[in-house]
Amino acid sequence: MAVTIKAGIVGGAGYAGGELLRLLLLHPNVELLFVQSRSQAGKPVYAVHPDLLGETEMLFSADVAIPVDVLFLCAGHGEAAKFLAENEISAETKIIDLSQDFRWNEHTTSDVVEAGDRSFVYGLPELQREQIQQAQHIANPGCFATGIQLALLPLAKQNLLNAEVHVSGITGSTGAGQSLSATSHFSWRTENVSTYKVMEHQHLREIKRSLLYLQAEGQPDIHFIPYRGPFARGIFITAYLQSDLSLEEAQALYKDYYKGHPFTLVTDQNPDLKQVVNTNKCVLYLQKHGNMLVITSLIDNLLKGAAGQAVQNMNLVFGLDETTGLKLKAAAF
Amino acid sequence: MAVTIKAGIVGGAGYAGGELLRLLLLHPNVELLFVQSRSQAGKPVYAVHPDLLGETEMLFSADVAIPVDVLFLCAGHGEAAKFLAENEISAETKIIDLSQDFRWNEHTTSDVVEAGDRSFVYGLPELQREQIQQAQHIANPGCFATGIQLALLPLAKQNLLNAEVHVSGITGSTGAGQSLSATSHFSWRTENVSTYKVMEHQHLREIKRSLLYLQAEGQPDIHFIPYRGPFARGIFITAYLQSDLSLEEAQALYKDYYKGHPFTLVTDQNPDLKQVVNTNKCVLYLQKHGNMLVITSLIDNLLKGAAGQAVQNMNLVFGLDETTGLKLKAAAF
Amino acid sequence: MAVTIKAGIVGGAGYAGGELLRLLLLHPNVELLFVQSRSQAGKPVYAVHPDLLGETEMLFSADVAIPVDVLFLCAGHGEAAKFLAENEISAETKIIDLSQDFRWNEHTTSDVVEAGDRSFVYGLPELQREQIQQAQHIANPGCFATGIQLALLPLAKQNLLNAEVHVSGITGSTGAGQSLSATSHFSWRTENVSTYKVMEHQHLREIKRSLLYLQAEGQPDIHFIPYRGPFARGIFITAYLQSDLSLEEAQALYKDYYKGHPFTLVTDQNPDLKQVVNTNKCVLYLQKHGNMLVITSLIDNLLKGAAGQAVQNMNLVFGLDETTGLKLKAAAF
Amino acid sequence: MAVTIKAGIVGGAGYAGGELLRLLLLHPNVELLFVQSRSQAGKPVYAVHPDLLGETEMLFSADVAIPVDVLFLCAGHGEAAKFLAENEISAETKIIDLSQDFRWNEHTTSDVVEAGDRSFVYGLPELQREQIQQAQHIANPGCFATGIQLALLPLAKQNLLNAEVHVSGITGSTGAGQSLSATSHFSWRTENVSTYKVMEHQHLREIKRSLLYLQAEGQPDIHFIPYRGPFARGIFITAYLQSDLSLEEAQALYKDYYKGHPFTLVTDQNPDLKQVVNTNKCVLYLQKHGNMLVITSLIDNLLKGAAGQAVQNMNLVFGLDETTGLKLKAAAF
């Protein structure tokens, strides 16, 4: 008998909320009961996300009164914690939060993050799928954090993350959300490149904690140059470190680590970002140059880096096949 | 009991072939038996369409020997007719051709285009769904032709296409296929605009025939300015003509015409192209300015304008729900 | 002896103000005495226009107290009139206003627009260069207005504008200025197309007045579809109308009309937008299809459509060669 | 009395040749006598570079028979050496070659590269302006090579380049020239990112030689990740290394090194690529994060990275002010 999961979204007017809507409306086991938005309450969902015209007649709701099996929080950093403090949510309701409020970080000593009566499991399926399957509350990872971790987990698992790691990564504009700013203005951003939060990106905090989870000792520094690129979707990451592994050994290690993980793929062909855009995939590519192991990692920041991974986590939490509702046609162009 | 349609693709290495692959691999009622490509025979499909990594291990085949229920021809203009002349295809096999070789045009006097033993029905479901459901062979419409016809069909149906029609339309680069040319070079095309085939676009021929099909008399000239735009996917069309209809009457007429057609939607909100990108939708928007009725029509040229419509036609031919395998997550960004 | 023109800019922090700065700092006959900006007063000019790093150490000023020979107003629509009402500007100072506040329109019966003690000449050199040379105050034309007029002036001059004119035009994002809005957000605009102010663009008002100036009788309607395109700079316009002229006659007419005008060129080769980007040129291209004369017109909206034309007007007002400081290297890519 | 330099271009139909044309036609001290192109001989220059319509009536020539003071070679890698071998060029003629044929590399032991009777000086003015001023033949540096060297020269000069250097850089599509290829196709490249020649870019060879020129001992490895970005013009480079310098010391060091160099500027504000596009500038920005010194370096690949630097070198060779003809209006958008 088919499972039906009753779901609600908090903060459905933003980019991540919109992607969740697109996914959940097509998900065969989900019945979406409400989409809350303070700014858009009362308007049809398609007035804000016009591609949903014809998909749903739902209106944004002002509140979250209807009981659901799972509540997705797309309220934004700081707002998620505030939301849970201010709203009475049934202890039965599973929560998947897309903000950084409940993610672990380098100071977290436990395997979960406690918040009042709730404890949040860090929701990276390729790191701890079993824990997610048992979890009641999930902290969905950040986008850069997802891409960088997937590039490094197999090494950490084997205690091979033993040299400084150098990372550069380029993100599309949707990574910065829909708020208007000088660096999101089209006239500025088109055909332009810049850097931000050089060496100090906040996602390094959750990355470090996850790597420590796999490799308890001897972790080296991670140096990270984040770039803003002139495109809307996707993250392209390159990481390298000194390694004694041959290319073949490294490929075997990565393919073995990700064997049972349907969305993370190791390619033998120099990849480009658009092969993951509008999918929940992470594509990894390995090169060896001298003693440097170079790992390329690509994701769609709004899917594997946000809403897609949230649905993947929901599938795991509710015992569904991990890929349900996530077999997406790539945009390709 | 679930239907399973055995399908093959001829010319699977190009843009339309790639989109067909993406759709058919996810289609619940299709078993894809081969993907032929002269230029890529023997290579894995994902070597050419790298977003299909992990989706299939199929190789491009050199020939089309395996019997199938439906054969999609993505061979290109002129090549489709040549292919059918040179290959023995079972009379049982249904054929959906994406080239212009078997489309009707202003000189066609019959309702079908005869080609040897075969007769091809023009495959625009919003024009003649019943004929398609009965058809053995389908000539899939052109991309601009689809967008412009959907903007005009309701008027023709009521014999209201009685004034000169002025059309401008902007197409993305995938409309020109994957062959390399000066106008497909990124350095040239990015941030650039140009026109081509002004007043003489070949799609006018099939458009005229379809309009004549609905409105036998008094058809006015259609003036068409096609633009090349600096983007990859989609067609944005604006058509206008003098009309006595009020805005409300026109909206009622269009909504009524497209009532049973799941992919063609009339919006009340000024639309933008990306709301149809990576979907099989056509979105129409009506305005009235003075005595001018202005119709905006948006499609994704590779989906509703090519591979998506081909699958829609397949669904109709095989008695499936028209939307099967075509409920796609919009790219949105 | 070299002329030195003392100049000031009001509203120097916006797009048009920035372009004026770029031009005036390189102009051999201009000494720029101040650049006023309410929002940025006290900051270095290069803090707002970072490409000017190394070009000038000027700071934005809060006021306009220093006497100058010419004052450029880039204050914005409505703000220019307010500025002149609130500030005491010497009667000696020539004024070139880039807003629409002092442009003529279809209701203007005089050849100039009176505003208090000042009378403004419409500053399109290809329309009335002699009047500009004698003018004290100039109303600089709008960007779409410039491109459309240059496409039609030669016909009006010969009383040949005697059939309905159909215009479509695509503008880059800088045409909408630097204010942040949903349609200027990169995530939205990249790879996107939309229309706005369909049939009702405000520039039609000044266009009609200019055409009437040349052709007193029998002017037909102009129907105009403005598109927003996914690029930053430039306007691409296509206009067509029924005409008895042969292509050769039309080409001769246009080449003759623009003979002495250094920036407006008639090409024999199908053009693309980027050949005028970062120049003060207008490129025109003529085609004849059946009885339709099709005119393509390209400009850079910030140069020939704004700041470049303002400098061209300054050159004329001060008796300099029209091209002084305007021989610009095209960006080309 | 004004100098007039008689100039010729070999290979004027490509991207670098086109930029040289744009610059030389506006240069106050240059008379351009011919522009040779094998593929386009006989055609007007503006037929290939349409932005030059109205700038010149020159035709591409098949040969290079006319004596000139300076000959620019834009023939391409390998073709420049072949050209000089096959053509009799007067010993009086100064040669500026834009290919890599005569650039020094890590194996060069002399300060010049000998080629038959000629000896080529490496043409990076910020490295050896005096030698360029005395040179007869110049090997113009590569684009990435220029940007990376300008990021590192001040450190090498002080023997402070004593830790491994980590470089990532993103290049626009014009860096790959105008030949058609899969990665230059608009449909592929728009909104896309990829890497190429990871750790093995050929420009590392000339970079190493230059650094050795300044710092004879103890040079560390340079690790370089080159990215292809979805834009046409420009290179954005980030380099970092461990350094004991404080931020203030590093800024002082860089400002001091580049004091007399008009095109290389040190900014105090986080920069973006477009502030150098369509200029001959290099903008440098320094940050200190922990013990890492991070240097950002921006150039326009076709100007400071190719044709602009070639003109800068010509100015030096002929005793002109270095900036003559190179004070360009930035595109800015």
C-alpha cells in the first residue's frame, strides 16, 4: 500500500521553498497541506512561482495550524530557531530544516545538535544514512558544504585526509537567495566574477565537523576561495591535496565509498557544471598530477545543495526509496 | 495492466535526440531498445549527453535492426525522408518524425502528407488530437510553428483571424542545433541580439496550413521577425492583430479552446520565458491595447517545440494519458 | 587654442552619470569640476564606479556651488525639474538634461519646451543639429526614442511615413537603471525574456513629436513591443512598414540623410548588437521583403541612447567637432 | 613634432588581431599600412570585424610587402615562427609577436630568446621596462601569464616567494580564440563552468622563468587550476601563499613595486572583473587571512593580456608615453 506523507512548508516564497514546492507537488507519496509565507500569505502559489501555473491552486497560508507528518523549514538562517521557539509544533511532526541553525559545527561534541526537546541529525545521506533513517529532526547541509564534503568523505573515511586541502568553488546567483543586492543585480553580475568570504566561508564549520566524524585525528587545514559566477544554478568545486594514492586507487576508493549512494557518481570524463543542473546528483571527477590528487565536485545548489537533499532526507526518514520523486530530467542546457 | 511501448531513436546524438532520451528513460511506459547515431555509434550515451551518467549504460547503435513499436526520427531536415527511403522499417512500427520532411505546408491540399506507403498526420495535439490518436505516422511541428500556432488557433477556430498578424519572436541558441557556426560561438552570442530569416522563416508554411485547416477563408498575411537571443532554451513570441474582441471575450475564447489541453495555459499575469523552460507547457497571455489584441506565447523549444511534443504525440497514439512522463520539474532559474 | 569647457554632473552615481564620467574624464576639452550625488556625497568616485580607479581622485560632492560652463543633469525623471526649481543655476550655464522632464512630446506645439526662463531644444543631432548648435539648454532624447527615430527620420523627411509602423525592440538591463527590482535580479533575468509597457512605452511620445516635425501630415500609428533581454548593454530595434521604395531607393535615401552625421551608419550586412556596444554609433540595416521595408536599428542605450549623445550635444553646443571624445574602442565581445 | 609609426598586422582576422586593429586605428601616433589575413584577404576589414564599420575602409591584404616600422604578429602559436621563416622581413622592422613562439620559458638560460638573427625580449613592462625600451623584437606574454605574474612579481623581487603558491583563475571564452569547438558553443558554455589543463597550463612555463629572473633561488611550486567561465572577456585570478608579511606591509610592497607603472593598480576594495574589462589595466587586491596572503589579479585577456600590452610595448619601443592610445573607456557593464 502506498505511503502518503502529509507535508507542510514554512517559508515557501523563497528559492529553496520554491524548489521544495516543485519537488513535493510531483512526489508520488506526498500530500502537501500548506505552504506558509508571511510576505505572500493569501496569494496563489503560482503568483510568486509562475512556473507552477497549472500545477496547483494552493494559496500561501499565514499560519501552520494544520497537523502534518513532516514540516520543512525554509525560513532562513536564524529564523528557523525563532520559528520553532514561537510556534507550537507537535512532537510527532518530523522537521527538516534547511537553515544552518541546527547544523553541527566544529565545536559540536555530540553526534546531534540539541535544541530544546529536539535533537537534529546532520542530513548528509552519504555521511550517515542510518542515523537519518532513525531521525526525527534533520538539519539539512549547506550547498558548498555538501559539494566539498562529497569531495573529501572517502579520504577521511580511510584516514587519508592528511595534507592541507586547497579548495576553490564557483557558485551561481541563486546561492545568495532572492533578496536584492548590488551583487545580485543583473547589470553587475552578468559576465562578471568576484570572490567573497575568502578563507572564511561559514560552511567550513560544518565541513570540519563531518570530516572529524570520519577521521578523528590529524585533520589538516582547508583553504577555500569561493567565487561568484555569472550563472544562476550550480556549484563547481575543485579540491586538491598531496596524496600517495595512485589515480586508480583513488578512483577505486571513491567508487567504493559511493557504491550504494544513488546520487553521487564518479565520472571518468572531464565534467561540466550543466550536467548536474536541475538534478539531485553530485558528480565527482578525479585527477592525479604529480603527487597532487585533484577532485572536482559538482552539484545543483538548490537541489542536492538544498531542496533536493531535503526530499532525499524525507524519503529516508519515512522509509521510502531514496530516489523517490527525485528522478529529474536534467536541464542540460 | 501497464502498457510497455518498445521505442527506438534515430539520430540520438543531437539536441532533440538528447531531450528525447532524457524523457523516454524516465517514461513509465517506455522501454528504450536502441539509440542510433552514425557519428557516435559504439560510444556510451552518457559520453555524448553527460547528464545521463548514471541513468543508462546504453551505447549508441549503428543500425536500427531491432523491431520497435515506435521509432522517433531525429535525423534532421532532409535526412528523415532519406532514412525512410534507405531503411526497411516494418509497416507496424509507428513513426514520429521531428524534421520538417513530412509536415504539411501551404501547398498541401490533403489533411495528411503522403510519403510512399505512409501518411503523416501533423502532430499538434491542440489542433487535431483525435487524428493523432488514430495516426500511424506523425510529423512533429517546428518550434516557432508550435508557439505561433498556439497563439492563433482559437481565433482561427472562430473565423476571427481577419486582420494582418504581426509576430516577433526570440529564440534561444538550442533552436539552431548543435552544429558549430559563427552565430553559435559563445564569444559572439553572449550579450548579443540579431535577426535571421526576417519575414521568410520556413515555419510560416506549416502555420499557414494549420490556420487554413481551421478557418477556410479570408486569412490575412503573417509578418514575422525572428530574433536570436543570448540564452540557450526557449522561445518568446508576441503576436498582435486588430480585433473587435474585448479582453474578457478573448480570454474566454482562449480558455475555452484550451480547456481540455493540459499543457497550454492562459495566464492572467505578465509572463517571463523561464516559467516554461524545461517543461512541456505553452503559456499564453492576452492584452488589449486600443483595438489591438496582443498575444504572448512561450514554449521551451526543445520540449513543447520538439521532443516533449513528440512524447505527447506518442502518448496519444498509444492511448496513454497525454501527460504521462511529461510532468517535469521546471528549471525556474 | 584649445577650448576648455568647465563641466559639472548632477546625479553622478547612477548608470548614465557613470558613463558621463567615463567620457568626460577622457574628453580632451573638458575639465570636470564636480560630480554631485546626494546618496554618495563624500565618497571617492571610484568607490561607486570601480573601473575609474586610477582615473580620478575626485569625491562626490553634496552641492553644485562651483560655476561651470555646462551642467549635465542625470537626476532622473521628475528630479531634473525639481532640481532646477530648487537650485539657483546661473543663466550663463548651459544645461544638458538626460531625463524626460524637458523633452517635447505629442502635445508640444512649439519647437522648444519652455521651463521657467529656460527653453529646451530636443537634442537629437540627426534631427536638428543647427538648433542644437544654437541652444542654451538641451533635452537629451530617450534610448528607445533615439533608436526608433533614427530608423524612421529619413522616411518622415520625405513624407514617406505613410503606413502603419510595426516596431519591436529588445533592451539590455542597464536601460532600467541601477535600482534593484525583481526584473533586474540576476537569477531572474539571466537566460530570460519578457515584455513591458507593450504598445504604451512612454518614448512613443517624443518619437511622434519628432516625426511630426519632419512630416507635418498623415502620420500613421506606431505599434511598439518592447522586450527585456538577458544582457546588460544595447538596444536592438526592428521596424517595418509598407513602402513603395525599392531596396536600392531606400538605401540611397538613408545614406543621403545620414551623410554628414558621423555616428549613424547604414550597413549592407546583417548586423548584430555587439557591433555598437560601447560606442556612440547607431547602425541601420535595410531589407525589403515583398512590399515591406524592414529597418534594423542598433544603439548602445547608455551612449548614443544617453551619455554619449549628451556629450555629442555638448560638442555641438560648444562648437567642437561632433566626435570629440567619442571615438571609442568598441567592446566587440 | 609628433612621431608617426608605420605599422602592419599579420593575422588580423582573429580576436587579438581585431583588438589590435581597434587600438591602432585610434592611436594618435600610428599609421596602419596593412592588415594581412590569409583567410580573409580582399575583404573589407569591417566585414570581419563589423564594429569597425565607419572606422576604416581598409581591405585585408594577402601579403606583407609594404615596409613598416613595426610588425605585429597575430598568427597564432607555431605560425609566428613559420611566418618569420617564410617571409623576408627587413632587419629594421621591429616585431611584436603575440604567440608563445618566442617567449622565454623555464629552460631559457639567457635574458632573451634567440631566433635566427633576431633576439626577443619578453614583453612584460612591469618586469623589464628598460629592456623593452631597447628591444628590437618583443615576445608578448600570455594572458594568464600576465595576470599571474603581476600578482607575484613584487614578492619575487624581495625574495619573498618562499612558500607554495596556490592559484585558481577563471577565463572568458575569448581566451580560447575564435575557432569553433564544443566548449565554445553558446548552448554549452552559457551558465556553465569547467576546468582544463589542470596543474599543467602552458603559461606556467613563462611565469616560472620570469619569477626566476627576479628571485634566483628557492622558488616554490605553483599549483594552478584554470577554469572556463560563462563570459566573453577577462581573467579573474586568485593566488595565495603563506607569508610573514602583514597586510599593511604587503600593500606597501605592492604599491611601491607598481608605483611608476600606470596600468597596474592596487585597490583597497574587493574588486570585480568588469572593472578592468575593455581596459589595459591590471587591478590587484590583497587580503591576509591567518598566515595566508591572498592576491586577486584581474585583467582583460584581450587587452592587458594580449593586444593592449602589445601596444604598450610598441609605445615603449618607440619612446612614446606608455599610455598613448590606451586610455580606454571601460565597458563597465
